[in-house]
Amino acid sequence: MSRQETDSPSAVCPETWVLSPATETEPAKLDLQGDAEWMKEAMSQTVDFKIVEEIQDGQGNTIKVAAPKSTKKLSRKQLKARERKRAAQRLCGEYYPGINGTDEDEWDA
């Protein structure tokens, strides 16, 4: 690749992520721009993840990785505190679903 081709990010990836800044009334918004065919092709590709059970450090020691902790059920006191906090945020206009949490969190917990 020549210098001109490497200066342009679209030469490597035709997809561009534009993040509009947050204002006092609206949260930040993400806008994906780019070649629709390329993005459709990229979305159809699968990504495989595997859970790492052991890692090896620089000294050659094998370390077992702890399994992720399961979500615990919140106590009634914690649920009431979260409900009061969200009600106060809504009154002040500071509550944005998906950013400060969602109402669905209360039902999943």
C-alpha cells in the first residue's frame, strides 16, 4: 500500500463509526456509516469464543481462572434503594434507559 492509501481509514475498513457528543437533553448517539454490502458480509461472519480455564504466566506457572460469578438476587432493601434512585433521576431528567440501567434489570434480578 502506498502512503496515500494508508492515510485513509476507509482503505482498510469501509465502515466508519461516528459518535455524536451528548448534550444536556440527549445522550450520545452512535451512527454507523459505510458500505452496506461490506457490513452485511461482516455481520454474517461468525466469531467463536472459548472460555479460558487455565493461563500460563511469564514464569511458566499454570494458573486456573475462576469461573464468572453468577448474578445474585438483590435484597428487598437494595431493590427499594435502586427504585428510589431511579425515581429521583427521572424527576431531575438524568435517567436514560440503557445508560443508567433499564427497568428490565429490576425484573431479572
